[in-house]
Amino acid sequence: MGGATVHAGPTPGLAFDDSGVPYLQLFLGFTVFVYLLHTYLDVRQLRALRRPEPPAALASLFSKELYDKTQAYSLDKWWFATWHGLYSTAETLAVFTTGALPAAWRLAGDLLAAAAAAWPSVWPAGLLGSGGRGGAAPAWLTCEVAQTVVFLLGLYCANLLLELPWGLYSTFVIEQRHGFNKQTLGLYVSDMLKQVMLVLILLPPIAGGITHILLVAGPLLPLYLWGFMFGLSLFLMTIYPVLIAPLFNKYEPLPEGSLRTKIEALAGGLAFPLRKLYRVDGSRRSAHSNAYMYGFFNNKRIVLYDTLIAQCSEEQVVAVLAHELGHWKLRHTPLLFGVNQVVLLSQFCLFTLVRNSSALPASFGFPTPPPAFVALILFQFIVSPLDEVIHYLSNVVSRTFEFQADAFAVKTGHGADLRAALLRMEEENKGAMHVDAWYSAYHYSHPPLVDRLAAIDARGAAAAKKGQ
């Protein structure tokens, strides 16, 4: 199942001669570069978090006591992220310099070979489809698809165990210290086991499907891969709210009352095809608040966290939903989805440039030719610089859309209530009031509170002046 590392020359049919490209060294160098970049931005943010007074625009809106609490929470999260980032970088360097991934691939093959050897003694002839072949192991047990699935499941389990202490500390120390955690250890473990169950159910067919396409597709490989991922995205978006989300939270129809009436009036006034309106027990795990909508075409649903309902007035909740409906009215979600599909298809096209490379797998210690799915994984490693650029640009677009959705809420007459809701959620969620401009530009998908309030005020003033 395993294979020796082969250092080959130019590969026939490759788009270019990459025999001298040090793929692994370039990847490790970029990993260190990204860590240093993030560290620089983090240090800039640390300076902002240590400012003794809130921003001038918020000084009259929040007490010094609340400001100190938000800074303490932000600093705790900053230190956690700093140590976790250092650990993750060290782990990445260790994994790739020790050849852990090729070893994991060989181990997956060895495990399947052992299972195949033991098959006759476990399943006698005639059982489980052995077809009277003397109990011989079925061919699928030792094929590349099976080895890929075992390999990926092994990586998932290893990552789960390595990240477990960090998750426990974040939830039961930091979030607990600042009054946000509502989970018990039993609920935390239950959630983790449910996530493992979902991975065990979903990963094999997904990984198997992708591997099969990689093995049999010809020149149209990018289209086949993209079509599979496109269909998978639609499938997961369809089943998530119906089958997956209810495993972790309880969704109930929002009771009849003034809040429901106001929300339905807002949706009706905007011709939003609201079919279901839910309240979810987010307070079961956290004191943080949220609201979102989902659904295709004329089957839209809105979900309100019970924490949001408890923290904000009805008018403020409606204003938050006016913002969310602004995303719908301005078609932000389909636009982002479309852009993501173009990016995905483009990456699959780029993959064909190195699909037949011998230097790429050899650089990372894999056999040549490489396993099909492994080749795709290695490609993702070497295009990580492109992923960083896409991440930055997507945040730029996302922040622009947030400003537009705020402007939509102002236009529909909910500006003052949205402003109050943002302040209320900032208070309840203890969001960082001081944010370094470079840090937020790189990391934030939403504009800082001060910038959003300024934009809302400017829009409101312009609307008032226009109405005079």
C-alpha cells in the first residue's frame, strides 16, 4: 500500500518542468511568513487593547467598568489565540519535516492490508458478499478509495485529539471566566461525539466520490470536480437546517405575539418569502447572541437566538432582521456563493497544471505517482498563498456588504434601532472597542463597531436632510 519516495525528472504531459521546484521548502517558508505576518498584526492589536480609555465615539455610551471588562475578555482571547497560533505553526512544521503525512498514508494501507489478511477468519465463505470465494476479502477493502477514507479519518481523529485541550480551555476557562459559557462538560462531550458521528457518516462518501472522480476523469476533471462540489454544497445547505442543526439545538416556532407580528410585517413589506420563523436555544451553550436566515428561492426561514430576544427590545430585534433582510434584498448571499464557485473552479483548473507532477509528491515524501486525493491535498498546500489573498479579499467584500446592509436598514426606517441594537450586542458580547486598522482589515469580516455607527449616523443625517 505504501511506496518509496521517488525523485523524478520532468513528467511527461506536465504543463511545465517542475523537477527543480522545492515545493516543501516553499510551503514551509510561506507558513513561517504567514505566522510572522499574523504575529505582527497581533502585536498591533495588543497595543490597541491596552489603551486605558474607550474610543471617543463610545466614551459617553459605555461605563469605564464595562470597558475594563471588554478589554479583559479581549486580552484573554488575544493571549489564547497567540499561544494557539504558535502551537499550530510548530505542529505544521513538525508534521511536514518529519514525514508524518506519508507515514500516515502508509499506515492506512497497512491497516487495510491487515484487515484483508484477517478477513477469511472473521467472515467465512458465503458471508457479506464473499461470493463463495473461500472467504477472500472483497477488492474494495484494499483499493485506493478505501485507503484514502482511512487516511482522512485518521487525520481527523489525530487533529480532534490535538485540538481537544485547546477547545476545553477556551470554553471552560476563558468563556467561563467572562460569563459566556453555559455548557456542562457532559454537553461538550455529547456535541463532540455527535460531530464525530457526522464525520463518520459524511466523510466516506464525499472522499470516496472525489477520489473516484480523480481516478477516472480525463481532460474535463475540473468540471467534474466542480460539479460534484457544487451539488454537495447544495445538498449540505439543504440538510443542515433540517437534519444536522437540530442535533445540537432545539428549534421552536417563535410564539405568537407582538414580536412575531412585527417581524412578519417587516418581511411582508419587503416581499420576503418568509415560511418559518424559529427561536433557537442558543443560551444552552453560550450567552452570545445571533440571528440568521436561510433557505432557497421562495422558502425562506429566519432563526432568532433566544439570547438576542432576551438582550434586545423588540424594535431592536426587528432592526437586526432589517439588516439581515438587506443582505437578501441586495443579493449578497448568491453573489458570494457565485464568486466562491468561480474561485473553486479556477483552483481545480490550476490543479491540472501539477496533477501529473512527480516533483510535488516526491518533495513531500509521497510515492510517485501520488495517490489521487493526496495529490489534491498537496496542491492545496502549495496554493496556500493564493488562499491568503482570497481570504483577505473576501473580508473586504464582506465588510462592504455589511455597510450596505446597515444602509438598507437605515433606508427602511430602522437606523436608530439598529444603532441601539449594535451597542447593546457590543455590551452583552463584550466586543473589543479598540481595533487596530490593519488587524481588522486583514481579519475582520464585519466592520468595527465605531465605523458602523459612524456610517449609520451619516446615512441617517443624509436621509433627514433629504427629507427636509
